Amino acid sequence: MLEGLAGLWIPISDPFLILLIAAGTFAGIYVGAIPGLSVTMAVSLLISFTFSWDMFNALALMTGVFAGGVYGGSRPAILLNIPGAPAAIATSFDGYPLAKLGLAGETIGTATIQSFLGGMMGLLIMVFATPIMSQTALAFAPRDYFLIASMGLLLIGSLGGKAPLKGILMGLMGVILGLTGMDPFTGEGRFTFGSLALMGGIDYVVAMIGLFGVSEAISQIELIGRPVIRQKLDRIIPLWSEIIRHVPLTLRASAIGAFIGALPGAGGDIAALLAYDHARRTVKKPQRPFGEGAVEGVIAPEAANNAAVGGAFIPMLTLGIPGDSVTAVILGALFIHGLRPGPLMMSEKPEIFWFFVSALFLSNIFMLIFGLMGVRVFSRIVEIPKQWIIPTILILSMIGAYAIRGRYLDLVLVVIFGVVGYALKQNGYPTGPVILGMILGPMIDSNFRRAALSAGSLIGVLVEIFTNPISLVLFTAIGLLLISGIRLGKRL
């Protein structure tokens, strides 16, 4: 793989490629900031526009959009409590409370710095750990993905704050909603109540827009006429002492993000959740309580979901298996341009690997520049009078919901989720676990059934879990999570 190091200089030595990466990163930031306009959608559209381009030009633009889009989702999460993407849900838990304290500028600055550091850490791990991590990812069986998703479901309880039972209930509600639609194995409807319209399932992004966007707009109605929160914009970039103090957390969260990103189908959504829970469990003295404006609650998920970008490229390039939905689209672009990702490509065309390394490096640089340049302007969003911001949120929510699949049913669903989300918030029920449950539910269902078919029976699955090292480690981790939730376990 080292013989392809010349690929590092392809983007750096070509001003046009640098311009494309910069333009892609800039566009990705603003696409990621609009709920419903996903990075996957943007990269998919780029394939139709760039299939006739030179291969490196097309890949440079897509890489920039990918890196910028993952970071962009944090901005509406912090400013409006509306995550631009599922990977930014965990960021909203403490980012929005910080904005309500008048610290939106500093919080976005922190998110930008941590996204940059996490992206660079993920890139380093991509370079040095690709051979090891690609083989580890290949060794994961369906039962292991089932255990990882189950671990994520257990962590949802911690998102309920002081009422973990409410978090678990909301997570289970999300699992049911996520399983709604046609059974992928039998073709029969599940939880559709005979409705053909629901056979296509409920998109979790539609639910996210309703539960966060529309419900937040309804909540803001009560604040019309009240004085706006003036933001403190005297300091955007956090103090160096603060950055250095949180370096251990940044490194741990980045490692979690890169590892989860390297697992096919996992992605930044689960990585951010695991990193946020890790921060809650390991940070003994946060500046503020988690859920009420802990800066550590912004650092961990932002470092993790951006580190997952580098991790997601590992299985795509080395095994030909996409790490997430965006790399699945980029994988298609590679095929269109006559490449065959996998072990042969890594040995025959190693310069492609190093091209992506260089393109991601430049994307992270531009993400830092563009991210910090727009902080002061973005932070003023919180100061816009409610009578103007509420209609804007509702219009963007409707546009985003319809843009996903072009179905009028999604417009109805987004309103229903908005009303339900408002009712849940009024009664102290967290809405984040619902979305995470919708993401994890299908993953648990499909991988458990694949594991059972492979093993032949439930007993066979249990035998394989206790005889396989990876499965045994994951099963032990789940047991430790359960024990830590008990009072005696916490003392231990």
C-alpha cells in the first residue's frame, strides 16, 4: 500500500481539485444544516452530475460534501434543538442548553474544533490501522452486529437523564416505529394496521424532523413576545487550556468513532451515541450537569461522528463493503469510474487510498476554516424574534420531510410526530431515544434473524456467542452495562 504514496500529492498539487474540495465542504456544511437534506442525498445527486467527469474531480467533490455534511448537522442542533442529521442528535442534548445560556457562539466554536480534531484522528486511524481494522470488521458476524445494536439500545436509558425508565420506554417506542412496514424477510406488513401507505415504513429522518423541528416550533409559540437571549460573541474559539484539558476525552471519543465507523452499516449515528454515553460515565466533574449544558456533551459526539468518516472509508476501500450510507454511494461512484474496491484495488491501485487520505485531510482543513468563519452569523439565529423563526422552522421542516421520499404521507407524519413530540417534552419524556430506537430496531431485528438462520437455532446463537472471542467481549460489555445500572454496580 505504501507504493501508492504518490496519490497523496494528486489533490494537493492540483489547484482545481483543491477548489472542488473546498466547494464540496462548504456546500456539505449547509446541506447538513438543513434537516431532511441528508449528506447521502447530496452525494447521490452528485453521481448523476459527475459521472462524465474525471474520476479524481468527482471523488474530490464527494469527499468534501461528506466531511462538511457530517459537521453541518451540529449547527441547527445547537441553535434550534433541531439536529440536521441523526449523528447530531447527541450534540443537541447539551448544545442547545448552552445556546439558551447565551453561549451559542462558543459552543459552535467548540463543536467546530472538536469536529476538526475528531476528523483528523479518524484520518490517522484510517492510515495506520486500516489493515488491522479491515480484518476485524470482516470478522464481525451478524450476531456481533446484533450485540452492538443491543448495547446501543441499553445506552438509550442514560439519555433519559434523571428518569432512565422514560428513556427506555421512548427507545422501545422507537424500535416499534422502526419495524413498521414490510418485513424484509417475509414481505408481510408489520404494525401497518392494514394500511398500504405504511408498508413503505416510517423514515426515521421524517420522525426526527417532527419530534425535534415541528415540536420545537410549537414549544417556541409560548415564548413569543419574551425578550430574546443575547449571545455572548466575545469568544468563539475555546481557550487553549480548555482544548488541552479535554484532549483525553477527544482521543477516546475519536477512537470510538473510528472503530464504529469501520463496522459496515454502523456509522456516525451509533458512534455519537456511544461516545456521549462514554462521556457521561467517565467525566466525573463536568462544568455543568449532562443534559443541562455540559461542554463535554458536545465534545464527545462531535469528535466521534467526524472520526467515523475516516473509519467508514476503511471497509469500503479494503473490503468493498460500505461503512455507512454515504460510502455506499461513493462505492457506486468508484464502480462507475471502472474501479473495483477491495483487496485487489488496495494492491493494484493503492494511490486511490492515498488520494482519499489527502482529500479528507484538505476537507477537514476547509471545514475548520468555513466553520469558524460563519459562527458569528449563525449564532444570531437564536436572537431572531420568535414570530419570524417559527414559520421558518415549519416551512423548512415540511420541505425537508417531503424531499426525502416525495410522499404526501410524510407531511402528515411530520405533523403528527411534532404534536406527539411536544406532548412528550411537556411531560418530561426525551425524544432523542425514539429516533435512536428507530435506527437500532431494524438493525437488531435483521441481524438477530440472520444469526439465528446461520446458527440453526437460538441455542446455536448462544453457543456461538460464548465460543467466539469478539462476541464474548461484546456480550461481557453488555453485562457490565447492566451491572453498572444497579446501585451496587455503580459503587463497584
